Amino acid sequence: MGILFPKYGSLVTGGAIGDGLFFFCSGFTLFMGRQDDFPNWYKRRINRIYPTIIMWALVSAVIFNWNWQITDLITTPKYWFIPCIMAYYVIFYLIRTYLLKYLNQVFGIAFLLVAISSFWVLDFNHSVMYAAVPFMRIYYFLFMMLGAMVAIRKYKVVSPLKSGGYALVSLITYYVLMGIYKIDPFFCKFQLISLIPLLSSIYWIYRFCDTPQIYKILEYKSGGKFIYFISTLTLEIYMVQYAIFTDKLNNIFPLNIIIIYIIIFIAAYLLKCTAHLFHRYSAMSLSITKVYIKYNEAIMNNSIAAIILTYNEEKHISRCINSLKNICEEIFVIDSFSKDRTVEIAKESGAQVYQNPWKNYATQFNWGLKNCPITTEWIWRIDADEFLEGNLGPAMKKALAECNNEVNGVYVRKRIDFMGKPLLHGGWYPSYHLKVWRRGHGECENRWMDEHIRIFSGTTITVEEGNQVDANLNDLTWWTEKHNGYATREMADMLMMEYGLDDRGKEVQAKFWGTEEQRKRWLKVKYIKAPLFLRPFINFNIRYILKGGFLDGKEGFIWHFLQGFWYRFLVDAKIYEIKKRFGWNDKRIKAFIKETYLDK
């Protein structure tokens, strides 16, 4: 890159910062996606990388007269990071499988080994640490490890000012150290120290981007779309940049950098498009045998495992499981030590039953995700008092078999039956919820109430046929007692949101024009800001009058009054009770919430 900086070539670091970010993001995404058996897991990465490499070899040979050998397509010595990262994929698969709980120790041992071995491998008489030497590839294992560690841990949100300040200080420290090493060969002996501020820079750059303020910019500003566009072209940018860098425009510095960057972005996008076409049409030319194999894979790819949480659900569990038969290959029941015949009925109906003590819905469901021996491609979330109606099951199997690998979530239409009557008005129907997602690509949002399924990446589709019906058969006494418990959890959830203590709950972003979950989260944020005790009246009138809830007859009135007014009023009363108990002191209220709901 020094070729672009005629006056400031000393600032060039040999790509160390860019390479560090590239490997950090690679490690981060590796630990967020699903993990299959090794062949399938590794194949997905080959399919992402090598169509681009092959197409770039063809294009560069024609346009730039570059000579490629067959081995270049495998090892790509011109682009050292490709074989480097492909080798690291193997190592990281083993780490994720066997050493997931010991990432800190693995990182520490790796850093120590790199530091020790570098004294015997590198020539420290010159500043070569980030130059084109084979040993530099070992350094970037640390950056992939750092990305992996960040991906699986939840960190307290730090303000952009604070995290940006740390990032800036780390970068300045890094540049100062690199400048010192270039002054005298003696200081080159100590250049390994620069790894520490460089790792710190990458970490704090990520923490700066991982803040609500930056999220807001990325979501609502045009710059966010541009950044997302660039993020999809990282591999292609790496491939084309060497052919496009030139010093012929240095007389207009620094405009030369902007112009060349634009050319690189355009070339990278064209390369990605051609690589996609190459991959697509090469796949279409497979033999009949290959097509048959693909067909069988498609059948396997629509396999579903259902997870059902239960506690004293003997009235409902059989109905739920029977509606899933012939649709789900595996049915798992996670029971919280029911005192009735729930477990017995579930086993008789063909489900696999596991038991775990109850904490809250999200914790219990995610426990099931981690501990059940799930072998299917997809997972279906369904409650014990719900069942599938109409053509939902067959339509889901068809949609999953036909969707592409980018689809990781499926929305289904939900209907609530209350006192035996379907509620079709008041904003309750049709209502779409993400109930099915690809294994390893989603989990239940960790909240005390109003928890949603969030997917880590990819796109979603909607199945419009049939309904997932919520039809509880218990009486109103049970219903009111249940919602009294819900009100306590809702109180805790709303207070955590009000006082900014719900970092885990920000996993689903509040957006009016987003998904169903994002829109509900947006409405809830607005609801919390409304005056206490007034908002239940507003909620009831909107639902029952403006949205036509009265059209559902007496059952509709009972539902909207109890669920839309009484329940919401009870939540407000419990919030008022807590605030009054602690004398409206925000610090005492926060301490109570943290001790009661966050530290347990």
C-alpha cells in the first residue's frame, strides 16, 4: 500500500491492521455459525472461497497476462491469506469441538509459543515482522482467536467515546512502536511488543462498532448500506487490489486513494458476480448421479426437530405432539419436573423427554438446544398448548426443501383461540412469528419476558399456509394466576429496559419497519415511555376499538379486557410498588433488579 502514499509511506504497516481485522472477523463468524460434521462444515467454506479464486485466475490471466499454475488454485501463494485461513479452519474446528471452554488458555499458550519461536525464526536486524515473510502468518492465528473469544462472550456495552478512545490510544501506541523500530536496527529486536497494541486496536475497534449508537447509524443512515455492501466483498477486495494499485495518480494525492478505492470496489463486485455465475452454472452441469445426490440432500435438508417446554401440561401435550408427527423427525420435550402425567404421556406419544430445573423460558429453551441430541437441519419452537393446523406442516417441509443456503429462519402464521373461539381481530391475526430456524443459526433471546428467537445471520422466508394455534384448555382461574406470574416477569423486563440494564435483551433490535419481532420490540420501547397507568387504557382502546377487537364478540371483550387492560394495569401496579418500596431512588431500584433478576 505504500505505493499510494508518496509523502506518508512511513505510515504504511504492511497491511497489519487490515489483515488483523480480516482474521478477527473470520474467527468471530466461525464461532457464531452452525457446526456440522467436519466435511460439511469445511465444504461450505471451500464453496465460499474457491469459486472466487478460480474466476480471478481466469480473469487475471486474460487481462493482466498473469501465469497461474494448477497448484496456485489450491495454495494461492500470490495471496498467502487464503491457504493460511483454510489451514486455520481445520484448527478452529478442533478448538470449537473440544476446547470451547478454554479459549483464554488457548490464546495465552498460542501467544507464548509465537513470542518464543519468533526469536529463532525472524531476522530482527530489519523491520520484517509484518513484511512478506512466511512466519508472519502465524501471528494472525491470535487475531482469529480474539475474534472467536469475542463472539461467544457477552460484554457490557461501552460508550462509543470510551471504546473509540481506547482504540485510538492503541493505534497511536502501535504506530509509535513501529516508528521506533524503523529508527534503528537495535529496536527491531523488540518489535514483537507491537502485537499487544495491535490486538488491542482490533478489539476496541470492534467494541466501538458494537454499541447502540453505531447500530443506529448503520441501520438508519445510507452509510450503513455502504458498509454492509463492502463487508460482503472482503475476499474479492483482497484478490483484486494488487492488480489495481498504481502510482500513476500520485500527483493528485490524496484524491488518488479515493479513486483507486472506488475502482477496487467496482472490480471486486464484478468479480463476485462472475464467481457466483461460475459456481451456479458449473453446479448445473453436474451428472445425473450428482443431481440424485443433491435431491437426497434436499430431502435431508428439510428435516425438523421440535422442542417443547412443559410443566403440568397433561391436557395439551398429546395434542401438540400428534400434530407434529409425520412432520418432525425428532420431538424433544424439556420438562420442569411436572407433577402430573405430562412426562408419561409425552413418552407414550413418541417424544424424547429430558428434565431440567426451571429458571425462565429463555434459559430452559437454550438448555434444550445445547443438551438434546438434535441431528436435524431445522428446529421448530412450539409450546405445549399449541398445535399445527391446516397445511402448515406439509407447506413447511416443501419450503425448507426448496430454500437456498442463505435462508436460516422461517416465519409462520400464529392464531390464538380463547375460550374456544379464534381471535381474528384486534391486531392478533394474522400474526407472524419466527418459529423455525436452521440448527446452529439461532437461539432464544435471553430475557425474562417477551423473548423472541433471533438468528445470527442469513435471511428469512414466510410460510403463508395453515396456522400454529395457541389454544389453552385451562379455565380463567388458571389463566389469571398464570398471568399474575407473567406480570412479575414483565415488570422486571420493563424496569430493566427503562434503566438500561437489558443488554441481553437488545439482541433483537427495535425497528418499526423491521420484522414482526423488531416491530413488537419498537412498540414496547414506546409503550415503556408512556405514563404509568395511562398506557393500559390506551392499549385497550387501540386493540378493542381501533383495531376491531369488539368484532370477536364476548370472548373478544373478555380477552382484550383481561390481557390488554387488566394484565397491563397489573404490570404497572407492580412497577409502582417496586418504585415506591425503594423511595423512587433509581440507584436502589437498579440494585434490586440486578440482584434479583440479573445476577441469578
